[in-house]
Amino acid sequence: MSGVVEAAVRAVNLLVPGERGGRPHDGSAEAAELAGALAVAGRQYAHERPAPEEVEELRGLARRMYRVFAEVEAGDMDAACEAANALMSDTGAMPVLARHSDEPWHLHFHAIDAPWAVGWAAAMATGLAVVLGSASAERLGLCSAQRCDRVFADTSRNGTRRFCSTACQNRTKAAAFRARRREP
């Protein structure tokens, strides 16, 4: 899966309120934290620190991306694809070859002059759409741990990932172990 899908996972998990690892998560990531988390996707705005209003705009778009993961988890691929299509439409996602300074030509999925949040969201929505339109569509999901609703993209070889992180997996396994020990 591409770097922009990983960036979508990171943006949703940072910006969307809910529960993370058994604790409330308010989704209040700061610009520096968000920029660092998104740098995984490569060149596109990789190290730009967004303005607070750009973070807020991406926060709203990330809530809509969360719906894509939730619909896949619920088994409703039609709703997941409709949500991805709406995001691509609303962000003006379209393929365009771009070149910056001395860098080689590369593919963007947003207008070259798109604002920071729209550019990221267009790329992320397109990455999610590519996954949804492939045999890997069911590899998007929500964490199976209790009191955690973070998203993940399963890149494991066998496609059996159920948790957003090793911490949630370990927490779940430890709870199951303790429950078995209490049984007579």
C-alpha cells in the first residue's frame, strides 16, 4: 500500500476524536506533530508546517476519511466507495504530473496550487480509492481492541491484522490471558 494510504491512517488517527489504546483521544494534534506524521508519504508537502486553519480543514476531511474505514469494517463496500468518491470530488482529486525545483516529474492527485489540507486530502482519498478498487479492499479497518477505534491499513503478508498497534494487540492478549486464569 502506498505512502498516502499510510498518511491517511496517520491523519485519521491523529485528528479524529475517539478512543486510542483504551483512553480517550481528543484529536487535537498540533501542526508540527501532524506534519511529521505525514512526512511518511514522501515529497508532497513533506516538511511544511501547516497553519492552524489548514489543520482544522484537514481535521474535518479526516473525519470523512474515518467513515471509509468504518464502512469497510462494517462490510458495506458500497458506502465506503461512495464516501471515497465524495472526498475525491470535494477535493478536486485528479492526476497531474508535477515538478518542483530540481526534482524529477512525479504524480500528484490534486491541483498543483491546491492548499495544504486539500492537497493532502485529495491524495489520501485517491489512495484509499485505489485500495477500495483492488483485492486489498478489506485490509482497511478499525482496531479490534476494546476501547480503541483507531484505523489501520493491513500490510501484513497474510492479511489478518486486527489491531491499530502492537500496544492494542498486547493489551487484548493480556486481558484474554488474565480472563483464562480466572476461569475455574
